[in-house]
Amino acid sequence: MLIQSKNSSMSYVTSLILLENSHVDYFPLLKGIDPQWINRNNFTTYEKLLRIFRGFIDQRLEQRNISTTVWSTNDFLDVLLNISEEEEEKKGDVNAILMDRNQIQHLCLDIFVSGSDSSSAVLEWAMLELIKNPETMKRAKDELAQVVGDENKTIEEEDVGRLPYLQCIVKETLRIHPPSSLLTLKAEQDVELCGYFVPKGSQVLVKYGQLVETLIFGRIL
């Protein structure tokens, strides 16, 4: 059941990542209409994800009720649940950090979606660049073989510090293909930029990824 829930979670996150760009970003007047049904689809997907996280929380609470010593893993979810369970005792303390179950669900959702989106995007771009540059991929493989050795061995956290070339690949991927490639800005005053007049209050979309490519290659790709 847990594996099925994880697979379902990833499929819902994928549906969020693959959503097309909203016309509302370019034409704010359409915000109330939602012509592409993006907001409605997002709402449905987020509700499904929240139900999955509610299941995780229920399962963990049942485990903790059976035996706190056996099932307490002291992981991120346990820490949040500990805060929630202590809420009644701390209500009189103005400096206490209070968190209810609804907040725990939404916090887990934010972390899960954000981490999945950015990590998967960086990995896909890194693999694409390595395929386009076979010599770079060969050097990365040689470094992994030298440091890790057995290809069936799992790379541990302490191995990362001994993989400088692989670290450079990841950093270069982040530089050329930033996960958040579209910046939304608002003009605070009237300004003329590159021959274009931008009135105060205008929404300006800056494609950061293309800007980086232009600076690197000297042309717009």
C-alpha cells in the first residue's frame, strides 16, 4: 500500500510539472475565467495529494499508538507529530510553536512537490547535456568507477566530497538550466528598456534560462 501511495504521489506531481503555461500569466484579465482549467486541475491534483499524505499520517499515528519505542523513527514526520501532540500542553505559552494536522499535511505537500519538481528537472537536463557531450560523460563514469568502484554499490553521502568532477557537472547544469527559469517582476515605475516603453505596474516575465544561454553563447537560442 505504501509503494502504491508513493507511485500515486509521483504521478500527481508529474501532472503538476507537465501543466502547460497559463494564458493568465500573459493576460491577467482572464484570471477569473481560467480558460485552460489550470486552476481547477491544480486544485483536484492537490486534493488527491493531500489525501495521500493524510494516509501517511494516519498510518504513522497507528504505529505510534501500538508502541512508541518500536515505531518512533524520529524522522521529519515524527518531529512534526510531536509538536502537534504537545500543542494542548503549550497553548498557554505565547512563545510556543503550535502546529495542527492540517498544517502538517500542507507542509509535507510543499516540500514534496518542490523537491520533486526541481530535482527531476535538474537530473533531466544533466543527462541531456551528458548525452550531447560523450567525452564529459566518460570522464564522469571514470571518476565514479575510481571512487565508488563496484557499479552495484550505492553512492553514500561521504562519497560526494570525493567526486569533484560530478559536482562540477551538477553546478554547470544548474547554471545553464536553472530550475526556476521564468521570473515574474512588476515595474515600480515607467521605464524604457531596449527601445520598449514599460509603464508602471506592468507585469514583466523574464526568461532567466534563455538569458543565461544568451550570455554564454552570445545569441538567443
